[in-house]
Amino acid sequence: MALQALRDYWEQTTEQDWEPANKTAAWVLAAVAAYVLWQHLGTEEHWVFLLDHANLAIHEAGHPLVGIFSQHLSVYGGTLFQLLFPLLFVHHFWRQRQSLGFAASWLWFGENLLNVARYMKDARAQQLPLVGGDHDWTEIFSRWNLLASDVRIGGFFGLLGVAVCLLAVAWLLVRAIKAE
């Protein structure tokens, strides 16, 4: 059932009624993706300056917004909003059939997965500078009795983030090449 839904989704995203992809824009997005991946995987900071400041604001806004409904669930709100926000843009650009916006939104989502992965891997070490003081993923993994697996789980989400970033660019590049 899930595989059929993924196949249907893929077919819808490759239909011809999409706005044509521009080859130059696709290469610019590829350069942005390379920069994002380099910042996360090749630097000590693991931080994309403007983008991650915006992501942090979205993350922090998620805690009190979810906390309105449940104080117990507010710890999940930061990551939930951080991942949900770019997916709302993915959905918008998918409905509008705007190729560049769709791919860029998936890149943004993948970059957020890299942030979440880094945060997860820090659950036991707690070395990241935090805004609120409490470590979300220490609390979450402790609740689920998974704290000892923080690095492995974070590693999986990091690989997923890299894959999403690369697939977003590949999708746009293939569309741009086919448009010629």
C-alpha cells in the first residue's frame, strides 16, 4: 500500500504539466545543495548561516504552539515544525507544478533533516549550544528508552537528509535536461 502510494506520487511529480525546469536554475540549485552539504558535512560548525537561523526560529516557535494543545507533547513541537514547514512548501509547489520551488523545498527539508540528525546525535553528549536550555532529544529518547541509540538514529536521519538533498537536485536536473 505504501509502495503504491509512493509510486503514484512519483508519477504525479514527473507528469508533463509541470512548469519547465530551467537548466541554469537547476545548476544553481545543485551549487546551493553542494554548499549546504559541505556546511553540514565538511565544516566544524555544521551550520548554514541565514537558513539555519530561520530554521531555529521555526523550531523554537513549534514548542509553544504544540504546547497550547499538550504540555507533554511540546518537546516534539520544535522538530515537528522544523520538518513540517518545508513540507508545506513542497505541497504548495507540487500543487502549483512549479519545478524549481518544489525541488528547492525538498532541499530545504533535507537540510532540516541534517539539523535534526545533528541534534539527535547530541542527545547524550549535550555539547550543542541550546536556546532554551533543555535538550529536546535527550527528553524524547529518554521517554522512548532509546537514549543509548542517539548516534545511530541520528546517523540514519543524517543519511536520509543527504539523500533527500541529492534527490531534489537530481529530480530538477533530469527535468531540465529533458526540457531541452
